[in-house]
Amino acid sequence: MIRNLLSQGAISAADDADPVRDDQVQPASLDLRLGRKAYRVRASFLTGSESTVADRLAQLSMHEIDLTGGGAVLETGCVYVAPLQETLDLPRALSAVANAKSSTGRLDVFTRLITDRGSSFDRIEPGYQGPLYAEISPRTFSVLARTGDRLNQIRLRQGDARFSSGQLAQLQADEALVRTASDGAERAQNDLQHGLAFSVDLRPEPGQPAGWRARRHSGLIDLRKIDHYRPAEFWEPVHAEGGRLILDPGAFYILVSRESVHVPPHCAAEMTAYLPMVGEFRVHYAGFFDPGFGHDAAGGAGARGVLEVRCHEAPFVLDHGQVVGRLVYEPMIERPDTLYGTDIGSNYQAQGLRLSKHFSLI
């Protein structure tokens, strides 16, 4: 269906010389590419109902950055806005939602989608016609970015795509969507109003870290260098004594869910943060799970959810098994012809505690 939208011109490239590529089409999403330039801006912004992104850039841009050729360094603590290569002319029945790609979130690069006359980030209204932009703000590591790099993605929706609580309970019983080795699938059925709960694993196998904490003032990360960087130069292992970890304000952690996650071929899923009043921390930047993630037949048995955790104003205690987020499952209109997994070179199938693809495996 995504490919049909491409052939019909509902999704197209602003530059006809570089059309949308087939490998941008994922099982339930479309990767978006950076365009030829980016703008350093004074502050993050939304356009509102009366303005375009170009209008706001005229007011807030500090300087223009060339992303062609060797690219440019996007520095920590700065906010950038980059026009994307893709443009939309959606039918009235289709809306879209955006999120950072997994590798983007695991580098602590905060990115959000902006549209013309938009009232919220990462949401594209039904029937939207116009360009797309990415707001980019590296938080821990400065990154080298170029035209064509893919930092975020969109998922297209027709109507309200969520399962009801009853449907989700039945799907959990049939497919074991979220489960732990110790208590099976039953624990996740207690409260389905906001999706299936998942918790943090702070009791790893002996000799293994419970997670990783980013080192401040590390070197530059080239977004195109895969399996290249030594983890020790950018990360330090985290050990949780007695299954407890105190998060430092402003620090960035990579942790892992206690539960395995399974997304059957006829479903997609999105990770959402837990209720804000539960704690002063954020558990993810990226949130899409394509059909086939964690699916046995696609080579994903036992896959965990990786948590990108940032603590806010005060130190906060995390305990093993503490609920930190929920998985919201959505039905696909039809089963995709390709599933997430080894056949399409997916980087995080069957993952455990895993840094981004830019780092060599430990």
C-alpha cells in the first residue's frame, strides 16, 4: 500500500533527480531522508494554523548549513531544522505519525517532525499536502550528518488504528505479545486501557552490565559508519546493585525491557512512555515496532525492547521489574509482503541490551 501511494504521487521526492528509494519502505513505515541543507535555529517551534515552516525559519534561523558532499557537524545543545526530501499529498482518509528511527534514539539525538500549519510535533493531519521537516537536537553526542541520512520515519494510518482492550486481551492470550520467562504472558493483562505494560530489567546475567550510560564530551559520530566505534570510548557500563539503579539528572542510559516483545505479522506496535506522574524520566525517543519484530518465523524469538532513558530534574530510583512504559498495538490493514527481520537486514531483530548499529558488538 505504501508503494501504491508512491506510484500515485501521494508520497514523492521534492527533487525528481533523487526519487524515493525502495529500501526506504519498511514493513509498516517509510524512512525519511535529510535534504540538502539544514538551519541552525534559536529555538524549537511549531508553526500553528496560520504559518509555514518557511515563515518560522525566516524569523528564527541563525545560519544555513550545507549537508551535501562531506556533510556537516550537528553539535550537542543546538537545535536544527532540516527540510526532508519527501513531500506528501495524502488522500483525505489517511493521516500519519512520525518517530525517530531506533538508531537515532539510541544516539540520544532528539528529532521530531514538523509540518506547515501544524499544531503538534510528529503528527500529520489527514489529507496533508506539503513539505516535511525534521527538527534535530543532539543531546549527548555531536553527529556528522549528510544529505540522504535517515533519522526519522512515518507510519500511515486510516482512521483510529488501535485495538480495543478486549481485542488486545485476546491477542495477548493468543500470541503472547509481551511476556517474561518467569511469569508468562498473564502479568501484562492486568491493565490494557493504555496498552500492554513493560518493565525494566536490572538483573542481568552474571558478569553482564544492566545497561550503558553515555560518556559526556565524547568524540564525533558519523551517522554512516556502521559497526565502527568502540563502545568504551562513548559508553560506560552500568551495574545495578540488588536490582536497583539511581538515575543521574541529565544523564542518558541504554537499558532493556524485562519482557520479550512479539509483534505478529498482522500487527504493528508503538512504545509509549508511562504516565508522567510515575517518575521524572523519559523512556524512549524511538517507538515503532514493525510487523515481525520478535516473531519466531522472522528470526526474532526472545527480542527485548531497548529503553532510551533520560532522567530529568532530580535523581530517580529504578527498581528491577518497575513498569516504565506501554506497548500500543495496532492492526494492519493487510499483512505486509515483507516482515521485519534478517531477510531485509534489520539491525535489531532478536536483540537484547543493544547499542545503536554504529557501535561494534560487545
